[in-house]
Amino acid sequence: MKLSERIGNGERPFVIAGPCSAESEEQMMNVCDEIGKNQSAQMLRAGIWKPRTRPDSFEGIGEVGLKWLVDAGAKTGLPTTTEVANAKHAELALQAGVDVLWIGARTTVNPFAVQEIADAMRGSNVPVMIKNPVNPDLQLWMGAFERFEKAGIDDLAAIHRGFSVYNHRKYRNVPSWEIPIALKENRPDLPLICDPSHIGGRRDLLLEISQKAMDLNFDGLMIETHPNPDKAWSDAAQQLTPSNLVILLNDLVLRSQEFSTDVADVINDIREKVATLDDRIFDILSERMNLSEQVGKLKRENNITILQQEHWKKVIGSRLEKSDDYGLTQKFVRQLMDAIHQESIRHQTSIMNSDKK
């Protein structure tokens, strides 16, 4: 059965669980045995090689851990998966009998590494899951899938683990949900799995992020699970115990994607009103850009720079102060005004440089 069929064969979420890193044979057997007994997951995971930021960090137990993972899968009757970061990793994992391979975010960002792994797997029927690249680049993520497809591997799934950012106040990796949504828009055939462990970086955020993923119709969750999380050799803060995994899954609210005819009629009426407002918004934006072009003509005639920093500072400050009155977050107001400003600059630039080829 193909991975996409396995994921879509049962009720959401399809859960992939296991430790961030395989640390010992005993650890692997203990955690996987508990996961198997409480039937909290449909696939076992463990990191064998760990791409770490600093060289003195634990970088994985290495090849010996592959047998521990495969044996744990055989004991529980569950398929297994691990991360591969280069062609050699892929070859060793295939030889050991790992059922599914995944490409990590630090690897997805490098097309050369992705291509080498795809070439090493050519002729294999082992499924591949691909995490988003560390930077928010949809085309780079899509390109990774295409490289495997060109190598004849089409049993694929996507894993959303968020995007790197410096010192975020809440997330280890910001979710930027619009990017996996865009991936699903372009590739509706790909199962979409959320990795709340790497998005949150803290176990207290796992339920919140998992619930958001379910509300956005993700197909599954990959959650790092350890018998003693606080003693884990890597990413201790984001792992939970098998028993707490069960609690988390029981606390999830799984909402239907379908609704009754009566509700559908009401929603459709509201959507028509929303569409009318959207039309008005874009008509207003078009008028606004016409005014920007008039300003651009005056700036050109008087040899004035496009960017007027003090004016922009006053404009954005005024809008941010009124965010509560609008019923909008300051973050949204800022993003919207930045987008409008950049489009206005584009229109003015076109006017200012209209005679330059």
C-alpha cells in the first residue's frame, strides 16, 4: 500500500511518533513498545543521524541505530521512518529495511543534496517524506518533490515543520501556515503532515499547534516521543512521553470538513457578501495606486526621491495605533501596509523611470 493510501486510509490524524534520536536499543524498544501498546501512532520515527548546528552537539548514534529502529517496528508491527541527509544515509537505511525515509529541512534547502539522495534511491519503491526547507521558499520545497518524481519515486508526502527565524518570542520555527496551504493548493495529491515538535520547540505548545494543523485539514502529525524527555540527548524540551502523547491526541478536536445543506446555504450567503467586499477592496486599491502614480509624476517633475521616510513613519504609526479600532492585529496591519507601500513604490518607480530601458 502506498504511503498516501496509508495516511488517507484511516481517521485523521495519521500519527508518526518516536524519539528525536535513537540513543540505545533499550530506549528504542521501551518507547516504541509503549507506542505500540497504546496504539497512539501508525508509524515509528527515530533520528539516526542528526544534523546539528554546533559540532560538539550529539549528532546521532549512527548506523547501529538502524537495526534498533527496524527491530522496534517488527516488534510493534508498525512501519518505520528516519531522516537521511545524504546518499550514503539513504543507502544504509534502505539496506537496513527502514520502510519510509524523510528528508530534513536542512537538506531540502540544498538541491544538490536532494538530487544525490533521489539518484541513490532510483529504482526503489520506498516512500519519501520531505520537510519544508528551513527558509520560507515554496518553489524550493516543490522542487524537492519534482526531483524525486524525475527519479521515478512518486510515493511522496510533505512535512511542515516551520521556518527558521532569529529569536522568535514564541516559536522555535515560525509556522507561516500560508506556505503549506499554498503547497496543498499546488499539489493536492500530496498528504500533508505537521511537525508541531519543531514548530513549537516546547512541549506545552504541542496541543495548540496540532489543533491548528487539524483545523487546517492536515492529514497527520509527527510528534517526538521519548520515555524520559528531560533526559533526552537532543531536543529535550520539545518531546513528550508516550502516555502524554495519548492525552494530547485525546484532547484534539477533530472537526468535520462537511456541513449540512442548511449551514451550507448560510455560509454561501456570507461568502457572497465577502466576495462583494473583496471586490470593493481591490477597486479601492486600484484607485489608491492611481493616486500613487500621480504623486510619482510630481516627484519626477521636481526631482524628488520616491521614498519619503518620515512621511511613511507617520502613516504606518497612525495605522498601527488604530489596529484595535479596526479589530485587527498590529501584525496584520503592518503586513498589509507594508504590501501596499511596496506596491505604491513599484507604481512610482515605473513612472519615475518610464523613459529608461
